[in-house]
Amino acid sequence: MCLPAFPAIYKMKQKLTALLDFFYPPFRGLMPLQTFRYAACGGMNTLLGLAVYFISYKFILAGKNLDVGFFAFKPHVAALFFSTCVSFVVGFTLNKFVVFTSSNLKGRIQLFRYFLSFSLNLVINYLLLKLFVEIFLWDAMISQLLTTFIIITFSYLSQKHFSFKVK
């Protein structure tokens, strides 16, 4: 897919795809190229999301509630919101332009379906985080790590078979 309106994204897509494909040969017998690209891109996006969560929770919010006037968000929930904003944009871009490039759905359909899938993942993430932190009284970072691993499989299947499916 050519991206004439976004030459910078096109160049980054080419470089990232070439880099991922360079590291693929040892994994060829274990998984298809698309699954490898998803794992690599998803791993990068997950690490980015966890970094944003950590920085938000520990430094920006410093463990304090985020008061937005009409409601005060607990710090682990506010940090989840911050990391979600970053992960959504980066995740969609990587999935559309690097992982699921053979999808013939229109971009706006992909974006809408990705939003639906991402929203469901966010609800699962939120509920598990509330359960682990507020009921089980586990550490917020450990809870977020565990939650992330729980939803990875569901996320891959929903992206492959729903958001970026091939007709």
C-alpha cells in the first residue's frame, strides 16, 4: 500500500518491516510471518504502554488521585487512561501498516473495528485492574503486567479475524 500523503509513515513502515523481517528467519518454523510481526509490534506497543503507565503512575500522578473537577480518578485508573491513549494510536498504526497489510477493508472500517476491539480490551483491562488492585490489594504495576498477558491472545485473534480481516 502506497502512502503518498504520509511519506514519513511510509518510510518508517518500510524500515520497520525490513528490520522485523531480518529477525524472522529463526522463528520461521514456529510461526507465520504475520504472527511474528504481530508479536514484535505488539510487544513494542505493550512495552511502550507499560512505560507510559509506569511514568504516569509513579511520576506524573505520584500515586495521587487525578481530580478532573466532577470526578477523581484513582492513580492506577488515570495511568491506564494515559497509557491507553498512546497505545491506541501506536497499535492501530503498526497493525494497519506493518502487520495486517493484506486486509482489504477500508481504513475507516479498520479504525472503527479496531476501536471496538480495543475498547473491549480496555474494559477487560480496567475490570481486571480494579479486581487485582482494589480487591486483591496487589501492586498496581504487577497487576497491570498480569492483566496485559491475559488479554494478549484475545487481542491478536480479534485483530486478525475482525479488525483487519481479509474478505
